[in-house]
Amino acid sequence: MKHFISMRDIGKQEILELLALAEKIETGKIKPDLSPYLGALLFFEPSTRTHFSFDTAIKKLNGKSFSISGTGSTSVKKGETLADTLKTISQYADYIVMRHSIEGAARFASEILEIPVINAGDGTNQHPTQAMLDLYSIRKTQGTLENLHIALIGDLRLGRTVHSLVQALHEFNPTFYFAAPRHLKMPAYIIDELKEKNIPFYEVEDIKEILPKLDILYVTRIQKERFAVLEDYEKVKDAYIITAGLLENVKPNFKVLHPLPRVNEITTDVDKTPYAYYFQQAKNGVPVRQAIITKLLQLA
Amino acid sequence: MKKQLIVDPIKNGTVIDHIAAGKSFAVAEILNLKNLDNLLLIGMNLSSKKIGKKDIIKIENKILTEDEVNSIALISPDATLVVIENYEVIKKYKIKIPPKVHKHIVCPNSHCITNIEEVETEFDVMKKKKVEVRCKYCEKKYGIEQVKFKF
Ligand SMILES: [Zn+2]
């Protein structure tokens, strides 16, 4: 593995190896030494959470990094090509973590640079380190990734994290349930891939009926801005809100995940239930990102 | 008269036969025929034993490049290619859909890096009921009728 660009590049075996490595790092069985390495955190599109998570991951393994956030601080603004910006920065750094609003930007970077590139999000396309930390969270709470019943609700059309997650789970014999407002449904290409692979999935209207079957409920935010007409948003928004009251008949191993930030789609009374896992999920980003950096630098 | 023209032999050049009816315009665009001075014959909606109705294109003094043949295969997978030298058929074959297309498809996604930086496109080709292509960079998938070719 030279770069970490897309979940499409990574097979089941590599996923499991990376998760195992993350677990070893988290439990202190191994402690890779990042101190000789300088990472460039290039957030051309700012993202506080992902940025902090990478920064933490690096610092906790004694690594060093420098950052940019937004294009204001770079010569991109002066009309320099992205290629030139990246080639220049890569002269100083040992690896690059990159978020960019342009789709395919990270793949492009990996092709023109000699140093490892990690995709921290490219537009609506991929966010593979999020997918990995989601998988890590699922495995950690369920003990396995195999044969799970997983529901995804909210904005399933534009949320790239849900797309990557569904694709990443293809090889693990999952059963999926999708609940989304009419025009925020799972895109056709994701559905087509499931049909091709004979993976069972159900598009449901009412989340209540399926809750007792679930191992994982993955909630995403429905953004008001996605609706052309505000009344349409008002009509659907409450149908996709998870409250503690809803969770009475769930399985003991059941967990609620959310990529954060949340607004009101999970009420705060859920936080006190044993089913809330979204904050630990965010924390899991640290060992997962450490594992990816460690792997690319060939330290394990 | 039309039939006469179509069966008229050419001395040197290429015949693209069994083009799906109606697709000869798209093939002509790939080959940039409107800017070509060569002797050119385009027949449309001819009856064919094999495929019912077909289009056919004859171009004198032109040998197609592999990239051109591959692109034609995407929009008309059943086409056959006949290469003629000195009035004789020296090569005749059914074209094949390539697994990948480099450089000659423009990504329809305006947020794709290939439309912003200087980078050759690359598409994976998937053939199910119809031909679809997926951009290596933005990973978006398109029906072949949604993309533009660039030569
Ligand atoms: Zn593209």
C-alpha cells in the first residue's frame, strides 16, 4: 500500500489488517515512532474535526506536522496549479494528508508525488479514513464485521461516508436497511452494486419496526440547505430523529453511530443510554489514522 | 442510387460495417469526419441480416487508430471493421469493447480534477445491459451516451 485514496482500492484482507494494526496501536501492544517524520496536513477545504484527529494521531506517536487550512494561505490563490503547489510542499514533507473540494484531487496527488498521500476527503467522492474508523467502531462494538444488520438513515444521497461504508461492508455478508426522505435516497449506483452482489437491503419508511433487528444504526444529518422548499424539510425532519424512547426494544449489542457533527437528529437523551457510541467513534479515528500512517511509512 | 454508392468499392481505406442504426453520427464525431477531406460514404438504416438495421461508413485513405476503434466499440459494440488495400479486403474483424479508455473521454463532472488540472482521463468500462464508464479520479459512473469523446 503506497497511498490511501479510496475504499475501492482496498480489499477485505487489507481492511482487516489495518483494523488489527489500529487495535494493536490503541491497546499499546505496539507504539510506532513517528518522530523522524514530518507530515503535511493540507486542508485546502477546511475541516476542523478531521484535521484535529490527524494532528492528534501524529502527535501522540511523537510525529511532527505542518498544516494549511483553506486555500487563502497558499499560492493556489495566486493562480498556481494544484500540481505545482503539491510538488513544492512535497519537497519538505514525508507524507501528505489532503482534503480538497475537487473530486479526484487526492488520486491525482498520489500520481504526481513521490511521497505517500492520504485522502482526507475529496468533494462528494471519498473519505476513506472515515470509512475505516466507522468499520473499526463497528468491529470494536460487535466483535466482528460479519453478518451484521445495519441501518443507515438521514441523507443517504449526498453523504459520502454512507456510500463508502456500504461499499466497504460488501464482503462481510451484511443486511442493510435504508431510511431517507424521498429525494435524499441512496443513489442508484450504490443500489445497483448491492443487487449485483446479491446483498440483501430494505428501503424502509418507518425506522421503528426494524430497530429490534439492528446491530448498528448509522445516523446522518439532514441538512436544511438540501431542500429547495422549506416546508418539505419541515415535513420530513422529525421522521429521522432518534430519541431514547425509540430504543426500548433494541438488542443488547445495539449501537448508534454518527459521523458528527449532529444537530438534532439524535436527541441528547440518547447520549446517556448504553447505545450511544458516536463520541467514542470519533475517538477511534485516532488509532485508525495512526495505523494508516504507520502502514504507508512501512513502520509495521 | 444510394445502394449503388454504398456497395461501391474503395481502393484504400476502411469500412465500418454493422454500426447500430442511428449511431453513425456518433461514430462520425469520434472520427472527426466533418473536418476530413477524404472520400466518405455514410449509409444509414440499411437492412442487415445480422442486426436488422444498420449504418455503414466508408472512408478512403484512412486507417483507424486503436484508440478510435476502441471508442467506436463503446458506442456500437457490434460493429465490424474492414481494412481495404488496393480494392482487396486485407483485414476484417469484429471490434471489441476495451476494459479501459485513456484520454479520449471527457469527464462530465465539472468538479472532477480532470476538468481542472492538466491530467489525462482514464475510465473503466463496464458492460452490462448497456455500456457504462467510471472515471478513475472522481469515481462517478456514466452511461456511454452521457459522455463526450475528445480526439
Ligand atoms: Zn471524473
